[in-house]
Amino acid sequence: MRANQLRLWFASMAYVLVSALRRIALAGTQFAKATCGTIRLKLFKIGALVTISVRRIKLAMASGFPWQAEWATAHARLAAAARG
């Protein structure tokens, strides 16, 4: 029973985070009113080459990624929000 409760907490927290992402970073894009499942499938589940160094993490996405503009917009808005 505790495992199910923990899984429910994790799922609830993930929903809250994706909802905040939609509200803050994806406003004005085609994903502004998308469901959390759609955002997960189209923006999170992507193939990318991840390179990790001491100071940064680099993502190399395919040039044919169809939602590259939305990804860049979300990244820029989240980076601006993190800076203050």
C-alpha cells in the first residue's frame, strides 16, 4: 500500500511540474493547451545525444525534430525564469 501511495505522489508531482511548464514556458505555442500526456510524448520523449562534462550537459537533437522551435522557446523562457 505504501508503494502505491508513493507512486501516486510521484505522479501527482510530475503532473504539477508539467502543468507549470505548460503555463510558464509553453504559453503562446501550440502546446499551450495541450494535455500533459501530449507534452510528454512530443517534447520529453525524444531521441538525443547527451554529452556530459564537468560543467555542462549538452543535448544534440536531430535536425529533423518537428518541435524544435517550441523546445527552444521553452528552454529560453525557463532559463530566463531561473535567472530571475
